[in-house]
Amino acid sequence: MFQSKKRIYIILVLAACIFLGLYYSLRNKDKTEERFRELSKKQRIYEKRDLGDLPENYDQFSFSEFSDEQIAKILQEKYGKNIDNPRVQFALLEELMKELPKLYPDRWVEKLNEILQLAFPEKAMELFRLSEKMYSYNVFREKNMIRLGMMSEADRRKEVWKERYRLFGEKADEIWAIEKKMQNVSDALQRIQESPPGNIDAKLSSFKSTLKENFGKELPQVLAKRQQTLTEGFVQSVQKDLKIMSFAERKSTLRDIREAMGMDQAALNRWDALEDEREQKWKNLETYRNLRSKLLGGKTTLSPEKEKELEGLRTKLFGEEAEIIRNEEASGYYRTLEERTFGIN
């Protein structure tokens, strides 16, 4: 009798464990991933439909104002010429996966499949499977955001690329080609920043070589789009060199850097004028900081008389900005404590 009860008890416990396991397993399943998987297996084929025409200014409207056929037509117009390029495919799917969940929150995966077949019937399944991988990649990023954020830059990069290769294989290199190139540029700037001061010409030459190695024939277009960013990146990396120069040397060096990065004469002259303004601004701030420190004499507040003296100098040095500076200091912010970055601020 006792043995029989014990057997029943064990069976009930096992049944409960199995039930709870199934319950949590089903609850934790990502329904979107499931939907991707189901549709990939079914490989449903939609009938070909006339996509019709688009208004000339279609790019001024959102997807919500178009039919599925019109959205497919827009995708053909925007991405059709280079649809074999993985980067273009990725951009196309990013746009769809951003917009469709807003329009069809409960069935955006089905709509994605349908619109891809309308727009690119020959490549629809390939694109749909790529979108499934993109969804998995986005889930990976969301789930691991905090963990990745706590890693060193090198470890985070290694982890992210490991997941990219797992999901996308060799295509990952093509999809994130620009990011890889910009990372190489960033690494080169880091090495320059960590090098001892001296021979800024050699550093600039090395940086330009890195740009050429990574962008090749595309370098002129890259410079046209990112000239300001790349120039500032280099200027940031040679702060140790700029800091030990006189103002005249620094101004001349900054001009040489900007010219080497492709800026024209008019731009160079504007930058020269800005460097003059910045130099005067920092001199004024230094004068003001020294007088304020002297008036305080180690105390934390000024007497009314000394405050009046400081107010006079503030107005003399900063003109209309004096009131702004006074209000900043009243709120506890002192711009005199800001760090100067030569050629940047």
C-alpha cells in the first residue's frame, strides 16, 4: 500500500515538472522568431500584382500613406539597382523592419514576406531569410546590451563580430564594411594619440595613408562627406603636439592639417579667423579666472565690493556674454574650468 502511494506521488511530481517545463518553455519563446521560422518553411508564394505608379514626390511621404504595392514599388526604386549588394539588402530590410511593425504590429513578419515578394520576387526568400537573421541579431543586441556595455572596447568588438559571423557568415564583412574601415581609422588615431609628441607631419602622413588603404578610390567621396569629422579626429589625436606650440606655430600647423585634409582657401581663411577668436577667448578666460581667484583669496564667496569689481572685469572681457557667465556661476557652472581642446573649442 505504501509502495503504491509512493509510486503515485513520484508520478505526480514528474508530471508537474514536465508541465512547468513546457509552460516556461512556451512562455519564453519569441513569437516573432517562431513566425519567421514558420514562414521560411512554408515558402508561401504570393500572386504577382501590378505595382502601379508613384507620385513624383513619394519620398516625402511615410509608408502609412501607401498600399503594399506602392511600398514594393518604392523599394524597387530605392534599392533595385544594387539589390545584389549585401549592404543594400541590409539597408532595405532595416527600413522595412523599422516601419512595418508600426503599421502591422501583430503581423508585420507576414507583411514583410509579402512585400518582399511583390518587390523582388526572384530574391524574396533570400531577403526574407536575411531579415530573420537580422531579427535574431537585434534580439542579441537587446538582450546583451548591459553585458556588452560593461566590457572593454576590444572585448565588446570581439563578441559582436563573433555573433555577426555566426549569423551572417562571410556576408558580415560586406554588410559592416564601412564600420570596419572606420574602426581601422579610429585605431590609427588611437595609436597617434598614444605616441610621444613630435613630428606632426609624419603623423599626418601616416593618417592619410590609413585613409587611402581603407577607402581607396572612394576616399574623395568619403572626405567630401566626413571631412570635418576626420579632420577633428586627427586634431584631437595630436593635442600633445599642439599644446607645446606657440599660438603662431599652432595656428600654422592647424592650417596645414586642414589643407592636407582637402579644405579650400576660403575655408582655411575662415578657420584661421576662428582660431584668432578662440585664442582671445581663452586668454580672456584665463585673465578672468586669475582675478576671480585673487579676489576670493581662498574663500568661497565674494564680498559685495569684490563682486562689483569682478562684475566690471566680466563686462569688459565678455561684453554681452557677461550676464550669461554670471548666471552660469550662480547655478554652480564655471566655464573657466573647461578643458581646452586646441583646434576644436
